[in-house]
Amino acid sequence: MAPIYARITGTGSALPERVLTNADLEQFVDTSDEWIQSRTGIRQRHVAVEGQTTGDFAFLAAQRALEAAGVKASELDLIVLGTTTPDIIFPSTACLVQHRLGANGCAAFDVNAACSGFVYALGIADKFIRSGQSKKVLVIGAETLTRMVDWSERETCVLFGDGAGAVVLEASSEPGIYATCLHADGGYKELLWNPVGVSVGFRDEPNHGVRINMSGREVFKVAVKTLDALVEETLKAAGMEASQLDWLIPHQANLRIIEATAKRLNMPMEQVIVTVDKHANTSAGSVPLALDYAVRSGKVQRGQNLLLEAFGGGFTWASALLRY
């Protein structure tokens, strides 16, 4: 029996119209464009305005991905949405988006793996298709991270932005996703976390204490080391060599981390998709936003091999090696 692959047939993305540049931040944060760029590579970020939600951007990205794939929402068997910033506690944002799309009836759920959320969701969708349970799946990564940014914390507030990306996966006899690798280690919780929630309670502080806490240097060290090992694991799982890769599409958190991963693969930066300068860190939205940019700009072409990878709070880390 011929193997079943999950193949990307369409991509889409959506960003808030409001753009916040480093120069804009200088007006109310003790920082500078030079400081931000030299440490992160970020020049600007998109920020949701009042009334805009994670689901709004997820819906728009999903519409564009479905249109690109030539798939109707009613044909979907499954929707998996990676996010840490759902619209409401329940129903899941995937369910809310499903209804707006008119895909009522198929399975739909959210995945919370922080910045690795989209790649986790992609891994799950791949298994549903390979098992034969699903034939057409919508995978989304969407965030409104700026809703939990403390704008007085200069080391973290400059890092994050909002947005969403999506892909349509379809069952195919042609190669698509070769391998996915998903990992987590909750022992690193306090290096990157949001300390409040429904069960532990909220705080009598601005925004109820909802804020991103990050130990930047420690996160950087672990991320570089972990992604180094992840690259080797993914290539082995796919039975491929680094030289067979056409593109690296990494999580867009920090240009230094991206450059370190490219160096490990002996890939020139010309083969690395970089959008961190335009979008900043959009968590689960990061990888699919970069992928859609790469496809629509004409950089990524059909038949090319792509390595997607991400690292986020948990810690979580994940990868997918696929033929586009």
C-alpha cells in the first residue's frame, strides 16, 4: 500500500494594520532603535487594536489559505489552531473560527505549546492524515501577544507582535511532510512564563497580573543548544542530509538564534526566511507567517525541501521537514 503524505496545498496570513516601529517605542519606553535591532533584529511589529482578537486574524489567515488551496471550508475534516492567547477560555478559538468559516461539524481544537504551537498543530494534523482519519485539514497559528505585554518592561515589551498564519493540508500520494519532532521540558517553566491563570488565580495588579516573564539570556542559551540537537534529530527522522534542504523557516524570535541555527546547517542566510524584522515574535503565528511570506514572495517553490522549527515557553521545541 502506497504511503499517505500530508501535503501543504495552500498558505495564508493576516496581520493587524497598526504598525509599531522601534522609533514609536522610543516615545514611551526607555529604549532605542539601535538597542533593539542589535540584540534582536526587530525593526517593527504589528499590534492589534481594541476589539480585534486572535480569532479575527486566524479567520482571515484561514480564508486566504483555503482560497489558495482551492478548498471549501465545508470540505474540512479537522481544524487545529495553535495559540496561547485564545479569544475566550471556551469554546476554543478553533471552534469559533470553524463557525465563522462555515465548517461546522468537523473536529476543531486549540493547541497551547507557546511559540511551538503551530508546528505542534502541524505534527498533529500530519498524524490524522497519515492514519487515514482526515483528508483535508486546516492548521492555524495565531496570537495577540501584545495583550499580555507589560509596556514598562523594556527588555520584553519590544519583542512581541500580533498576527496569524495558516496552511491547508491534504492527503496525497506525493511527498509532503517527511517528519515532525515534538518535545517539551516543563522544568524550565520560570525562564519564560505567564504566572497567572484561571486555576491559580489572577492578581490585583494592572491587567490582573497578566504579563510575560522572561530570563532572556538563559532562554537564548537553551534555545540555541536545543535547536542544534533538534536539527540533527529531524534530518535523521526524515532520512535526509542538511545539503538537501532548500530553505530554513525558523521561529522568528531573535535574529541571533536564527543565524546560529543556519550556521549549524551550513546554510547561507540567503536560504533562510527572515521576517523577525517586520513582525517581531508572534509566537505560534511566527512560523506560518514566515511560510506564507516565503510562498507569496516567490522565494519558496513547489518541490523544494523546507525545515520548519520553533522554540517556546514550556520549554517546548518542535520541527517539521517537508517538501513544498
